[in-house]
Amino acid sequence: MKKSVTCVAPINIAVVKYWGKNDEEFNIPLNSSISLTLDVENLCTQTTLTLDTSFGKDELWLNGLQQDISKNNRIQRCLKEARRLAEKNSNGKELSDISCKIVSTNNFPTAAGLASSASGYACLAKCLGEIFNLEVDLSSLARLGSGSACRSMDGGFVKWNKGVSPVDSLAEQIVPEDHWSELRCLILVVSNKQKSVPSTEGMRRSAETSELLKLRINNIVESRIAEMEGAIIGKNFEKFAKLTMKESNQLHAICQDTYPPITPPYMNSTSHKIVKFITQYNELEIKAAYTFDAGSNAVLFTLDKNMKELLSTLMKYFSIERKDIVSSSELDLSINESIDIKDVNISLRCLEQVIVTKGGKGATVISNAS
Amino acid sequence: MKKSVTCVAPINIAVVKYWGKNDEEFNIPLNSSISLTLDVENLCTQTTLTLDTSFGKDELWLNGLQQDISKNNRIQRCLKEARRLAEKNSNGKELSDISCKIVSTNNFPTAAGLASSASGYACLAKCLGEIFNLEVDLSSLARLGSGSACRSMDGGFVKWNKGVSPVDSLAEQIVPEDHWSELRCLILVVSNKQKSVPSTEGMRRSAETSELLKLRINNIVESRIAEMEGAIIGKNFEKFAKLTMKESNQLHAICQDTYPPITPPYMNSTSHKIVKFITQYNELEIKAAYTFDAGSNAVLFTLDKNMKELLSTLMKYFSIERKDIVSSSELDLSINESIDIKDVNISLRCLEQVIVTKGGKGATVISNAS
């Protein structure tokens, strides 16, 4: 007996940040969060899950290399939970005993060094749900692998409600990807990254030592979630951009309040140059927003109408060459639309790559064969 | 009629930070703060105040150059308040009508670029109090010029109680400078500083935009003030050091939460290297603490017994030469006591100067002539 399913899943970028866990085993967050799911064309994980009675044990192959998963708690939690749920189904009992072969590849540009756990675990959860015919909210299965993976199950803007237990900490779509189709996303890949602190460890250290984190959770996040939902539904770019930047600033304020501080390795001097660039670029009108996660790369948001101007101005100030730009659609940069901005003087080449993308759909089954 | 008085006044380094004003005109802070007054030998302002009926108007000479004080609100507020208080005295009325000549010099190493407003206004307040025989708490007069100047009126560790009105926002000594005579202070002067944001402007921007600042004021500072007083009175270096670092981290977390963020220009990549260095240096035992104000320079605290080791380890990792060290006492660095620390690799010369100092006495009259 042999059964096989292939899925793709996207990454997502948080605009209201997830930082801190209430429960490390089940990845229950201290606060709700909101993200945009990105188009899978440039950044996705593709996974083929095969059940075959001839396999002796579960196997994982990642980008062509076999991984030892015996001590990988995140994978084991997902597989165990999927099998527990499968046993409730009519024919699930027999399937759940069969070993899985998971073959997964990321199509991320190699240089990017982008985190792939969100797309990876969303893809695995989608495969497991499909192969075992699970009739549950798969975002909770993805969440067991990586908290933010739950937000990659749906497309467009997604809210992860913190919930209070493993069964109600779920992601839900706010609006689909075509609701705000003018929105664009630029991932600025920073060169010379330092060895970083894994986000799980960073969150733990913040939760243990940052008094400001507790105050943020209890006093700030809920109203920002509501405000952000309003900005997204109303497609109010200025409101969306300001709140996105303030949320990024506050996440890194928490990292700075952590003892010892974790900024750097998270935001570094290039990241701060990007903040200054965007601040000055927005001087007369808010046309772009930055956001940073547990690393030094920036993600920028802008509207389609300002895309060329922003990209060519970035190219000018950060000495980016055409060959370093990865784009999903044909991009016409023959007309240089760069503008001059004040007080920004960046001479060194500190960005390695720019990936131009937009919102997209969630994890998807692309084939299912028995 | 001619009357003249000369005073010296020290700078001070906050260990519980002052950030945010409740009243900009009277410099009433949003929270109480604690600082150590530094020895005047290497860092002080010396001011001679002369009253002479032959002067036509008030004059200020700073480091040999005459300044236009007609639009300098800070100076004008101090002079006006001193004259108002003088008029209450027996012979004050006639003195208060006479013009002042203020001649002020700072003995700070030129390269340091250290802020001199605290020592400057403390020195002016001391001169005014002496010349007009003012029988009031002079810390409130100094505060009108620069908030943190009130803490330079006393020696040793000083607490500035926020108060609720101009008359009760006053500084008071916690312990004199000889209480914890083993404590040492190293000022690390960072090279290539960016143009900074003046602290008054930074505080205003934080008070207007940082939600975390409000939460810090209402929930965190008071307990830290009590904890810090305990650590100082008990001479508990580990407790003092941790709290000092956490306070510095939190000030810069607030600066990062400010919109747009002010870190940099405050802490820059060199500042972050110093934080990492101290974090690693303290790995087995807390032997040093860092603190940063509205700039990129660091101030380190250590105990006398660890002084040579810390300084020679700094010299090694930051390529500091003997000629760049300014010290009040004869410093024997012939025996290199540097240690190896992990994961710190600083190749570029990013520190310009190290000033080695300790706690000292407050603003002092050095001559009074009629």
C-alpha cells in the first residue's frame, strides 16, 4: 500500500508581532498577532509526504539531505498529533501505523538566509491533513511545529488568536489576498549577518527578563490588533504603515529591554540604516513601511503606484544592482524614478539581494495520488 | 561696587535614568532618578560669576568665547529665579539689579564630546546661591537650567525626587562619595559619533510617541529606585551592576519604541559592541556594568580590585593605546592583566579615549571676593 500527497506553503510576515510563549510545548503565544501571507512564487516550501508500508520508520529529507528526526521535537509533535487525529477517522487507524517519508524543498534564494520554519510546518500540516483526511483546523497542527506556521495556512491577511488552550489557539483569515491587491512587499536581504539567537530562545529570554514585554502584552497589543484589522479592511495605507513600523520598533524595544539584550544580533547597523532611509523617504508622505523580525533583514511594504520610485531610490542609496533583484513579475526599471532624500548617506554595499513580492494564498494541495 | 565668586561643579552619571518631562518650563521629570556624582579632577565646569555695576547687561563667556544669551531660555530662567529669590533677602534687592558676567570653562578632554550642561548649570546655581546668599535648596535652581544638573549639587550617590511642583522637585544625597570608595568609573569615548538628537528633543518625542515609556513610569521606575538605593547603601556590586545595565537597556528600549526611533543616533554599533563585551566579560561573575545616555559613549562601573583587569582587557579587544587613557590617579599598567573572553572580536579602532575616574563631591565654592 502506497499513498502520496504534495503541497506548497508560503511564508508570512507579521505586522502585529508574536513575541513570547505562554506554553512552549504547544506553542501557545502570549499575544495574538497578524501577518500577511506572501506569494509562493518566490518563497515557498514544497513537500511530498508518502505513506508506504515498506518504509521501516519516519524519514525527513530537506533540500536533498536526510535529517535525523529522532530528536526533533517539533516534527515528532506534528506527526504524533496527526496520527492521534487520524485514528478517529474510519480508515485512519490502519494509515496511522504506516511510516511517513517527508521530502521537502525550499525555493528561497540561497543568499537570503530566510527562516523557513513557517512555510515548512504549514506545508507538513497541509500534507498530513490531506493524507489522513483530517477534519480539523489544520492551523493548530502547523502551530505545533512552529508558532507562526499557523498563519501560513491561509492566504491574505491572517490573525492568529492566542486562545487559552491548544484547541483554541488558531489562525483565521481577515481578508483574502485579492482584497488589497495594490500592496507590495520588498524583502531586503542584509549582508554579513552575525550568528543569530534562535527566536524560540530569544522569546524565552524576553519573557523571563523583560518587564516591558509583560506591560506590552497586558496593555498594548489588543488595541493594536483591532486598529490593524481596521487599517487592513479599510485599505488605509498610512495607518497600516505607521502601525507596522511601530510594532516592529516595539518588538526590537523588547529585545533591547531583554537581559542581556538581543539587538544585535537582531537589528544591526544596516537594519538601522534602512529605518533611517524609510523615515526620511516618508518625510512628506508615508509611502513605505519597514518591519524586522528575529534577524537583520527588512521587509518593506508599499503600494504598487510607489513601487518603482521606492525600488529605484533604494538601488541608488544602497548601491543595489539589477542582478540582485528577484521579482515575481516582469519589472521595468529602465526608467529610473529614484528621488533624493535628505541626510542619508550610505556608501558601503550592505544589502545582498532584494526580493519583490506581494500577498498570496495559503498552503495548497497540488497533487494527491494513491 | 564689584563682587565675585568662583565655583567648580561635577558631572553625574545616572544609574536609574531620567527620561521624559512632566513640565518643560520647570524641568519637572516624569520619574525620579539616581546618579553618581563624578570626581571633578578630570571632568568639571569652573565658573566665575562677577556682579559689577559697570556692566551694562548680563554676559556669558564659555571656554573663552562670548555667547549670545538673549534667547537662551535656560540661562534666563536661572538668572531670573535667582534674582527673584535674592529680592527676599535683606541686601538682595540692590544686588539683584546689577548685571552678571559669567565666565565658564570645562576641563573635559576635547575629544570626549561629553555633555556639559549638568556641571555647567550646577556650577552657575552654586555661584548664584553664594553671591546672592540664597537660603534655598539650590538643586531646584540648577534644575531650571538642565534637569540632571540638580543631581550635581551633591556628592556621592544622589536621588532626584520627581516631586509634583517646581518647589518639591529636588535632589538629595543618598550616600556621600566616601561610602563606596572602591567603586570605579570608566568613560569610553566612542569615535565617529553621528550628529545626535538633543536629549530635550528626544525626551519630548518619547513622551509623545512611546507607549512603553508611560508603562515604564507607572509600573517600573519606583521599585527600581528602591532597589537601587538598597544596592548602593548595602554596597552590593552585583545587584547594583545588574540594575544599572537593565536601566540603561530600558532607556534605549524606550528610544527604540519612540517614533521614529532614536537609536541610533544614541546607541550605535560601537555601543552595542561594548554591551556584548561586558556581557561576555561578566560570564562567570558580574565584575562590570555599562550605562549609556543620550549618545553613543559608554560609562562602565567596576570595583577597584577588578580595575586593572577590566582596563587591560578593554585595551586588548578595542586596540586602545596607553596615551588614550586619561586617569586621575597614577595608573600602573606595566603588568598586563587582560583576560580572554569568548565570542568577542573587535578589529577596528572604535574608541577614542578612556577616562578613568570615581565618585566625588558636589558643586563647591572655591573663592568669594568682594
